[in-house]
Amino acid sequence: MKRNYLKYPGIGLLLLLASLPAMMVQTGCANIIPPQGGPRDSIPPVLIRANPGDSSLHFDGNKINFSFDEYVKLENVQENLIVSPMPRITPVVEYKLNTVSVKLKDSLEPNTTYILNFGNAIRDENESNPLKNFTYIFSTGAYFDSLSLKGKIRIARTGETDTTLILMLHKSGRDSAVVEEKPRYITKPDGNGNFVFRNLPAGTFYLYALKDESGGRRYFNSNQLFAFADQPFNTAGKNDTITLYAWSDNKKAESLRSLNFQTPGQRRGQTQTEDKRLRWHTNLMNFSQDLQEDLILYFDQPLKKFDSTGISLFTDTSYNPVKGYKLSTDSLLTSSTIHVNWVENTQYHLILNKEFGEDSTGKKLLKTDTVHFATRRKEDYGQLSIRFRGIDTATHPVVQFVSNDEVKRSFPLKSADLKQDLFVPGDYQLRILFDRNQNGVWDGGEFFGKRIQPEIVKPVKRKITVKAGMENEFEIIVDSL
């Protein structure tokens, strides 16, 4: 029997409400909320299988396959992959889906332990999570070499670490080997500058470190950071942990880049190629002269002609000549220093006659140049007193005050106490330079023919803040090297 729901309006309403969800889904009228995603995948790929297996003995193949639990990719594999001993021909590394394959293009040596360290080259396809320092080892003989050599690497000029350096072991002790030959073994330092060569055979090796941006594994020019050990190592003997100190010979380029130059007459946006005149700069900061510093002029190119009478210094608005100042130049005529007993809170005017000099490219000033600046007030400074506990003055220490990685001031320490009545306020990191030749500045090493190590700088962990108009007293404990 057909029912008439109009006679029962309450029942009809209930049936209508019950059918709404289905109607909304079918007609697309609902506000559909997509499911929320889970946390980001942060797990690197997991090795499922290696063929041949890891730690294989009597290895005689030329191809290795690695299978992972997910799709993978390779990034910067030539920069990351380290094969030890280093082959003459670099292996070919390829990937497809969840597999990485290595084709060995060089003949394997008998009874030799080989290590493949992929660094951070192997990553998952979606999130690029690296499988850090993935290592595979095999031997062409019946055993694995098990000797090791440990050490740490520092930058001599700063005492800091640089994890981009590589450590190298050579079999030859000739100086030219680092230029003409690839090393036998390579490793990289960790985040603290520590390194270790593992699975070495018994033998004598020569240890070096290098900034290897080209990937050539050789010491091509003096601008590369470079370090060497004084003596060779016999891996079968007892070897203490060694510290290498790296340096480069581009000290002048580094110092020029670190200066906050102020150039008279330079237009905003003007490039050096557009400016056909002799270029020079000063060490003034915001056109303010430190009462305890000399005024220094730097030239972009060495001068081939220089007339000191073409440089004049005046004071006040009446341009009174300053008396008693001295002017000196470096041996290459790349800078000139004006030594003055400055008067506080005073206006000065430095004037360079257009004929005062000519650089090596033949450029001169197009007209007379003038720089106006003022000296600081004494109340702009703070008093500084530091006692250094544990310092050995026989090592000729020089304390360096560093801000933004620039050495702002330095003082030879003749005793454990340093006192300065006028010191520029600011936050400073301290370093101790062990000034072997007592010239007051850091000097790099010299390798070829002389094997002279660079001077060493040790950073002091504690930072200090010097405040203006105050007596700033500190006690610094200098740890032994």
C-alpha cells in the first residue's frame, strides 16, 4: 500500500534530514577538508643490500651495487666521494630508482684494503635527507689493514677550524710531490677539526692538508690554504695526535678585503673600470680618527713614483700645518703611513697633490684630493685592564682584539698585565699570537725548500665588552696549547 507522507509531516522531515549527507556528497555541495599530512620525512635512506657484500675479502670485481629501502639520488658525488687508496681513474657512480652503482675503472692493487666514503652524496629522492658518511670497505687480499693516524687541523692565522680542508697522505717525501702527484690516502675533518685515517697499511707517510676547491688534490698555488707535518709518520709505530696549522700567502689580499674603505670623491655605483684615476683608500672609520692609531693610505696598485712632499696634513678651519708628523711607506709602495701625535676632538684635513704619485698602471690623480676627518674625544674611550693567567711571555705573545673577524688592536705582552688608558669601546674576541719573529704581526709559513711553519694564533674562549667612560677590568685564563 502506498503511503502518503504529506499526512505525516514529522516523518517526512526526519527522512529529509537523514538523506542530507548522501545528497551533499553526491552533488558536491559539501565543504570537503583534505586529510592533514603527517610529519616531514627526516629519515635518510637505509641500505638493504650491497653486492658484493660489505667487508668482502679477495675482492676481484669491478662493479658494486647498493640497494636502499626507498628511491635515492646523488648530489655532488665527485666532491663527496673519497676512495682510499686514491685511484688513478675516478670511479663512475650512477643511480636509478633505489639503486646506486659504482663502476671501478682502475686496476685494483693486490692485498690492499679499499674504502669508499660517499660523504653526503646519497640522499632520498623526496626530502633530500643525506645518508651521512656512508662507507663501504673491501680487500683484495685475505685480511683488512687496521692501522690508523689521528690529528686535528686549525687555521694558523685565527686558530679556528675549517671543515672544507682535506687531509692527505703521500708516500713520497719530495716537496714537489704535493704539486706533481695525487695523494695516496685522503680524509676530511669533522666539525671540530679532528680527523682520522683508518685501515692504513704499515708504512711511512707524509701528512699534508689542503683547500681543494678545484678537486685536483694538489697544491697548485700559494692562495690555497696549505699545511704540512714536520716529520713523516710510520703507521706501525706509536704516533701522538698531531695538530696541523694551515695558512695561505694572500695576506695582503685578505687584509685589503677586510678593511672598511672610505674613498674620497667616489660616486655611488661607480666601478673601478669606470674610474681612470689613481685609486687610494684610508683606514678611517666613519671619518673618525682613533687617537692611538696611525692614519694609513692604501693604494689599489703599487706606486712606481712617489713624492712624500705631495702629502700634507692640516688642522682646524684655518688649515694650520701639522708639525712633527712622520710619513713612511712599505717596501712595495702599496701603502703609506702617517705617524701623528693626535689632538683630541680636533678637525684635520689630509691633502694629496695630484702629482704626489703614479701607480704601476700609469694612473695619477686627476685633481688634488682632500679628506676631512676629526679625532675622537677622550671621554669616548674606556680604560682597559686585563690580567692574563697562565701566559708564557717567553713565547713572545701578542694579544689581538678582534671584531667582525678583523684585528682592531694588538699589543705585545711583556708581562701578565695589560693596561690601556684609552681603548675604543665595543665587543671583542681575544686571540693570542705567538710572535716568533717579534714583528708584531702574524706571519705565514714557507714550505718549498725551507719547511717553515706559520706562526700560531690561539683564540681565547672568553669575550669582553669595553664600555666608554668606565674602568674595564678582566682576568683571562690562557689555556696551554
